[in-house]
Amino acid sequence: MKRQVAALQQYFPVDKWPALPCPKCDSTLTALAGDIHFDRLSLRMQNWNALGLDPDEITGVFSGRLVCANTACLEVVAVLGDYGTNWDTGPTGRTDLYEVLKVRMLYPALPLFELPDDVPDAVVTELDRAAAVVWADPRSAITALRTGLERLMDAQGVPARNKVGRHLSLHQRLVDFRTGAAAGTTDAATRVEASDLLEAVKWVGNDGTHTGSTPITAADVLEIAEFIEIALKMLYAPNNAAALARAKRIIASKALVR
């Protein structure tokens, strides 16, 4: 998981942007002076006192751009979100009113995952879709993660229909994957451990997609996304068999073996 993006779950001071990863080269995105604009024209921001608001009830929106610090890249990311104010006590003990921001959208979206190279493109597409909406619509992000499980079952050779052509639920496909009833590409022990993580994602995805009875936050999405990332690293780990075999030959001969 890209740990830097976790900072976007909360409001942060306008002059303390998190060190976010560039979606193109993974260097750090920076907010240059004058590139972030606050909506100071709204009636709520201009007339907060006349409206009977407290200073920490001033709200608005912001927009702007972030630029990659890597001069060989200079990727530009558009950003928008919420503007607000908050009381905070500084290092001197003085309490002051600070301007704060909360990101709701980034384009291009920032990556959430650190994935093995062999993860199928169809799975990556759904994970990228979740990353694109997580800050503005966490429930839609959970739905995209759930769809990613369907694409993963496709890639693992788990049928989407039974022998008479009836559509199988995602739950049944995960059961088939766990038990080895369907053709898979992974050993049994790894399959069972990965299935625990994937089934947890499915249950949260079901609630987010179908019932909506539980509020879903960006923090929830990041936690569930980490389950998927761990499972994918288990299922698509690099094959080190050749290197391990050669290491054993070197140990046996106590010398370099070609």
C-alpha cells in the first residue's frame, strides 16, 4: 500500500501538504506557491460573522494543481476538495485558527497499491478505478474492489457459470477457489490464506454495493484495499525456485556453480 496517500483521510493545514507519490514516476508531488486557490467568494466565507457562524465553521472549496518534483517528469495532477478552518494549539502553547484542506479528487488518480508485475490487467483496471474515486465516493471505491475480485477469479480459472450455464455468485466462486474445486494456479495452502482476505473484501463489498447499511469511509477502503494487495502478493509472488535450487547446489559444492 502506498502509505503516503493515507494522509489524505484527514484535513491537513494548507501549508503542510502530505508528501504524495507522483502517479507517473513515484517521486513526490509538490504544491507550488499560487497553485492552490480557495473559494473566498462564497457568502459563507465572506459573511460568516453576519450569518452567526463561529470562526471554525467557515467552509468552502479549493482547487489547484500539484507538480512532480522530479525535473525529468514534471507530471501535473489536478486537485480539488474542501476548505475549512480549525482551532489548534501551536508549539508555543498559543491557540490560533488555521486554514485546513481535505482532498476529494485527484486527476490523474494517485496509485494506492504496490503490486507484483504479473497481476492481470483486468484486475489492475478495477483497482485503479477504486483509486480514482476513493476520496470523493468511498462506497463506489468498495464496489470497484469487489468487481476486482470477480476479475481475479476469472484470471485464476474459476468458472463464472455452473455446468448448466447458471451464473455463480462471487461467494460461490470464492468457495470453489478456496477448496480447489475449480482449476487454479496456486498451491492449496496459499489459496486458503488468500481466500480469507478475499472473502473479507467480498463481505464489505456486498454491503457497500447492495445494502448500504454501514457507512463506508476512505479509511475503510484503504484497509480493505490492503487485504487485496496482500492476497495478490501471495498469489502472484515471483517464482524463486531456480535461484533457490542454484543456492542449494552452491552450498553442496561449497563453490560457485554455473
